[in-house]
Amino acid sequence: MKLIILAIAAWILTGLIAVLGVTAGATIWFDVEPVVDSVPDPASYFVAVAVGFLALFLSFMTSIAFTVRAAHCTARRNAH
């Protein structure tokens, strides 16, 4: 049961990271849109995007791993 709760929490965290990334992107676009093409994009934007996608990918993989492990343990427990 604890592993199932952990898997659910991992999926919630993955969803929150995705929502945070979308809202951060929208906020940055709202702030930058008036000056598009008038100044070069700072390198920090690309670093932030790369790190955000990496965090989302790692969270997604962790969520999948916890879900598979929870399903495996539940199936094993039900087999006995």
C-alpha cells in the first residue's frame, strides 16, 4: 500500500512540474514578447528550458518506475 501511495505522489509531482514549466514559460513569454527581436535572448533562458525538461523527464521516469514496481508487488502479493 505504501508503494502505491508513493507512485501516486510521484505522478502528482510530475504533473506539478509540467504545470510549473508551462506557467513559467507563459510568464517568460509575456515579459519578453514586447521586446522580441530587439534584444538577443539571454543564454539563461536556454539553460532554464534544458534543466526544466530534464527535471520533467527524470520525474516521468521515476513515476513510471514506481508504478511498475507497485504493480509488480501487487501482482506478486495476489498470486500467493
